[in-house]
Amino acid sequence: MKKVLALTLVAVMALFVLAACSSNEGTQSSGDTSSETITYKDGTYKGQSSKNEHGQYGDIEITIKDGKITDVKYKEIMEDGSEKTLENDNNYKEAIDAIKALPQKLIEVQDPDKVDTISKATGTTDMFKEAAKNALEQAK
């Protein structure tokens, strides 16, 4: 009886070891694709995000030169069609600061998915990334 129990225990441990090894191989191969360099067609491309729960959306213009993002202009449009400012957004400074900072971040990292979310401006960051992706789809 002790031999059967010991053999069962050894078999179960062997299965765990094999399972752990096979999942590491999958993790390694998926990491290799993140080093791809994205190259875009030169030109100026525009994109918009979908509207948020307040009827606001992001509007972006991205310039590509020599296959790289060289200039980004971003603004958020309020429900009434006006551009978001500190005065018409309940003095929400974090969102206005993010609107100013996000274009430079995109130029630095060259990929909307690699732009870090700005604390206290998650909605603005999400709209920026969506608008940027929509514009860059045209540049592929």
C-alpha cells in the first residue's frame, strides 16, 4: 500500500513539473513579439475617440515623417462642440495637464499602447489612446 501511494505521489509531482515547463515555453515565445518596431507611412492623419458618458471625445492629428511620429496635436471636444479648457471642465486640472502631456509621450514611445495612463486622468488617457490608434490605422 505504501508503494502505491509513493508511486502515485511521484506521478503527480512529475505532472506538475511537466506542466510548469510547458507553460514557460509559451510565455517566452509571446514575449518575443513585443520588440517589433512599428513603421508608418509619411503624412498627417486624423482620428477621433468614441464619446464618453458626458458626450466628450478626443480629436487628434498625428504627423509621420520618415516612418516615425514627429508631431501630435490633441484636444478634447465637449458635448456642446467647444474645446475642453480648465474653465469649462469644472477646473479639473489633471485632465487639462494630461491633454498637454500625452502628445509628447506618444512621440517618445511611438505606440499608443505604450503610453502610460496618467493618474487622475484615466478617461482622458483612454480617449487619447483610442483617437491615436484610429489615426495610426490610416498610416499603416
